[in-house]
Amino acid sequence: MEEYTPDIVSIVDEEGKEHVFEELDRVETDKGRYVALLPLPENPDKITEEESELIILKVEEDDGEIYLCPIEDDNEFEEVGTIFEERLSELYDFEGNDEE
């Protein structure tokens, strides 16, 4: 039996605060490369207690540096989000968007 070892990603935001995520999946489309991340709580004991929202970011490269950036285009985000939802639906229960 294989031991599960998650891919952990650390991101520093514009204010210099570090955020830690588990990388769940990666996809590449004709529009770019993307990652699906799950925020990890600061206290590991609360991993199963807290609900987390899937974070989808675009992978961009500038002068050899890799950056994870928000997807600004709504249609692009919807398209990529659907791809990740289909790929990850067996592992995670996705709730519908209840915006009214």
C-alpha cells in the first residue's frame, strides 16, 4: 500500500503573509496552466474540522520566475473550474454556487 504524501505549496501574498496549500491537481489548456489548491489550516489538528474552499490559480512565468495568479476572466475561470470539478468530483463533494 502506497503512503500518501501531499504536495504542499507555500504562497506569499502582496502583504508578505505566507499561505500554505495542498496542491490537488494541475491542468493545461490552450489558454494556460492552472492549479487547484486546498488551503491548509494553521493548526493541523483542525484539518478535518474546517471546511475549505478550492482555490484555482493560473500559473504564469516571468523571467524564469513562476507566479500563481488569480484568473481575472470570468469565462476562463468557469471553464477551468468545470475541468477541475470533473477531475476531482470522485474525491471531493462540490456544493453548487448558491448566489442569489
